[in-house]
Amino acid sequence: MEKALSWEIDDFSTRNNVIMSDNFSSGGCEWYIMVYPKGRCSDNLSLFLNVVNPKSLRRGWKRRAIFCFVLLNQSGKVLFRSPNESRCSLFCAEVPDWGYQKTVPLTELGFLEKNKLIVEVYIKVVEVVHQGKSTENDIIDFNGFQVTPSLAVSVGKIILQDPYFVVDFKPENQWVQTKYMYLLGLVQTLSKSPQSLSATELSKAKQDLTALTEAGFKLDWLNSKLEEVSLEWKKAAHSDRSSEIQQLEERVKNVELSLSEFVGELDKEKIKYAAAAKVSSFQFIDFLIKRFFLSCFSFSKS
């Protein structure tokens, strides 16, 4: 790998917000680095390698690259070096950045020589695709787990939140690894939108959780979360059903109202018809009486 950038950050202890490097080129691609001096999700400095303007790139773009971060002080002492320098990462629309949530504890950065931190990044671009098929179904390696890019960010957040992630873990069981990752991704989705789930999906999640527990994972916290999601789903389903019933009742009321109005109009027409028929009957009787008297008068003359 070639050194792509050496970046000096002065007055490091005074920096609180995210720091971004200038854009730089390596392997025919444009990159930049993001540093979180106070950590992003932990009490360690976080740093990431990013693709420049990923939203402006064409559909299906991707970059496969091996990269390594090195953090040094003013004297060149190495404070951190990426633990896996041979790992090839897939940069794509779903995951335009890769890096490390935890590097150097913040307590160790409070006494930097001349308050300066040096960030070096070494990059070897293996593959560049400017346009192609969607990468959402590509498989990437995330800490030994085979997941799709769309799950990578969610999986990373959940791993950091799971205090029992490595307890009784069996890394040689790839099936368990994959199922665990998919289940965690699913649970996170469930917590956001219980209404969008079906009873079949919830049942499948419970089956997977049972299988993972039997495989050696300590997932009591996840079981509680799934129960919570299931309860919310039931409430949402009941609410939806109640809403449907209410809508049906409203429709029935509207139909009854329309029918009542129709019956009222029909009664009016009946009254009009009866009145008209009564008038016609009187006219007919008057006509018969007149004929009778006329006939009588004619008979008397003869």
C-alpha cells in the first residue's frame, strides 16, 4: 500500500466537533478522512475513510480497497495502527465510508506532544466500478460476518450496543454468524416500524432467536427487545383493526343515512301519488254523476 495522505491536526485538545481532511486522490479515486476527536459512539477517538460526493456518482458504483490508518504524535510515535491491514473493504452507495469507532482512548490523547495529532492513511485500490448493477445485494465481510451493504451500518451500531457480543461466540460457525447478523438487523427494523411486520416474520424471528440461544449466544437482552416489539406489533394490529371497524361503522351510518333520506323521498312521492289519485277519482265520479243526470234529462224529454 502507498501512503495516500499525511495529515497534521493542530490544537487537537481544543477540537470538539468532527474534523474533515481536504480531499485527496489515491488509486484513481477521490477520498477524505473524518476524525471524531471526542469519539462517535465511545470514549475512543473515531476515524473513517470516505468517498468524496458519493451521491453524485452513477448507479452501481463501487470501490474495493485495502486501507490502513496510522496515528502518531509529534515525535512519530505510533499511537494506533489498523489491526487488519489485509482486509478489503467495499465502498458503495449503501456504505460510502469505512473506519474504526474505537482507536485510541481519549484519556491518552490529553497529553499529546505539542497538542498535535498526525493521521496517515495507506490505500491500495483493488477494483473500481463507475457504473453497474445495484450493490444492495452484494456480500461484504463485516468483522467476520457476511452481510449485505444495507445491513452493515445497522450491524455496526448494534454490535457496539451489545455488551454480550463475544460471550460464548463460535466464530467457526458461519451459519450462526450470518443468522445472528440478520436477526439483529431485523430487530432494529422492528423497533422502528412494528406495523410493517407480518405475524410470519415475527414467528420466524422467534425461531431464529431460539436457534441462536441454543448455539451459545447470551441474548436475554435481545429476547426482551423482541418481546417488546411483538407487544407493540399486537397493539398496532389491534389499533388497525379497531380503525377498520370504526371505518366500517362510519360507512354503515352513511348508508343508513342515505337510505333514510331515500325512504323520506319515497314517502313524499307516495303522498303526491295518493293525492293525485284521489283527485282523479273525484273527477271520474263527477263525470259519472253528470252523465247520469244528462241521461235522466234525455229520458224525461222523450
